[in-house]
Amino acid sequence: MPSVSDLEIAVCFADLRGFTTYVDALQSNSQDSRVHELLGSYLQIFPRAILETVYALEPRGDAQITAVDEQIRNAIVPSMFKTLGDGMLLVWELRGTREIQDEVSARILQVVATIRRLFRNLIKERARFGVIPYSSAVGKLELGFGLARGRALRLDFGRTRPFDYVGTIVNIAARLQDLARPEGIVAEVGFCDPVISSFGVDGKHTKVTLDGIARPVSVWASPEVSLET
């Protein structure tokens, strides 16, 4: 039996839209190596975005990092980093005061923004230097994200298997990711209310009904999302 811990987590599900169509187009032309190369470059984006965010918090010059800043910087590194086919699951364990948890969540939003930037650059590069029909196929790929934050159970199985997280908040994040179409972010408002609810943040605030979730969920969707409510 696993040991069980009840804790606060932030969850991000990411999905690569259009990847199946892209694979079919290239495999029909015996171009499997192009698929493998793109998938490898795509998966490298996630740790790179995390490192960029961590390095941005390094003190400049003779400045010394505070204990709080060090705690925030360490917390930006996910406790779980799992590939799901062409998708990704990232989980962060949130500790400390509410203010520290909000700051970490705000940095996680920066991580997601960096992932999106690096992904766009990758797609532009492949579309620019590829040849038809590969350049047009890769140009149709998009990324969708679902973000949620709340209590969950951490199941630790020791050395027999990797630990895991279970709870409603994980299911909510997965379902919000499915709403983020054709691309963009759908986040539970409570994920980082100081940022998401601040004046001047583009996007749409609404409530959505999710399969298997008893209550409507208040969300923020980035401008690229075509959210039907």
C-alpha cells in the first residue's frame, strides 16, 4: 500500500493539437525520421522553459538571494514531469504561505508562456526551412493547456513504482486542457487569482461545466481559445 499525503498542488496538462494528422501525412511519405526529430525537439521545450524561468530569478551583480526567493525558485521545478504520448503532465507541490504559493503559481504561468514562445519559434523554423508538404503540415500544429490548483493526494509507492497524484483538481486540469482549442490556455481562476483577475489581462472569464465535476468551474481563457459556454 502507498503512503498518502494531502497537499496543495498546481497541475498543468499540455496537448499537441494536430499531431496525429501531422504523423499520418509524413508517415505516408516514409518520413518517420522527421516525426522523431520534431517530437524530440518539442519535448525539450518543457525543461528548457523551466530552466529559463529559474535562471531569471538568479540575483544580479552583488545582490544576495533571499530565503523566500530561494524557496520560490526551488518550487518552480515540477515534482512530476510525465510525457503522455504527444502531451505532457506537470505537477508542482505548493508549500509555504498563500503569498508564496501565489508567487509560484505566477511563475508557472511564466513557464507556460515561455513554452508557448519556444514552441512557436520551433514551428516557424520547421515551416520556414521545410519543403512542401512537410512545411504546411508542421505549420498546423498547436498547443493547448489546462491549468488548475487545489488539494490532492500524493501516493508514494516507494521504490516499486513512481509516485502519483489523484484528486478532483487533477481531473479539472485535464478537462480544461481539452477546452483549450484550437490553441491557448484555459485556467481555473483560482490557479493564480492575483494575475488572472488583474486589470489589463487579455482573455475571457466565464464558468464552464465539466464532465464528472459536480460544480461549475470559474475559468479564464486566453484570447486564442474558442470557448463555447
